[in-house]
Amino acid sequence: MKLLGQNYIDLEGNLLHICQLILHASDIKHTRLNLSRAIEKHLDPISLVAVQDVLKDYGVESAGVRLGEYAYEDFETPFVCALQRKHWPNAALTLVTEMGKQDISFWDPEKRRQEIVY
């Protein structure tokens, strides 16, 4: 669905997809239904905290870090972070899968596909 020339970003669906990508990459068995229910019952179902809490239920340990003095290159991939583009009313979550010297590969929540930016 397009809204004022942009794709609609379903933030809850986006979070579900990111969690699924992480669980698949970690070879952790799960069902979409149970994962969706875990997200829906979270107090803040479209936040980084929700990602951390839901994945913890599946045995995936993680830590929340403010970027501050760090650079994205300092983190192991994959990692989840917020992404904001000028034409979006709100930030969306993304999964960064690879960091190169000159490029970054991440899940684009608007286009719903993997993207590489140089």
C-alpha cells in the first residue's frame, strides 16, 4: 500500500520479520504464530526492547547499546538498530547483516528486501 508516495511500513510486521531473520540465521526453530504472539503481548511491541525480550525467550542473548562513542563498525553482525529516512514519519527497525569498509548491507523495511548502501 502506498501512502503519499511511500510504502507503508507495518512496524509490528517489520519487527516480526527481523526476529524471524535472526532466528533463521541462528538455526533456532520457531513458528511465526508463536513469535507473533510473543511480540503482541509485549508492553512495547515495536521497540528494540521488544526484540531483545522476544529473542531472549528463544535463547538469544543480546545487549542494548546506545551508539554514543561507538561506530557501527564496532558491532558484530548481525545487529538490530533503528533506521530513519527523511520521508518516514517514524523510525523503523532494521537488521544490519554485513559491514564493509565502504558499504553496509541491511534489511530495508520500506522496500522489504535486503539492500546494500555504498
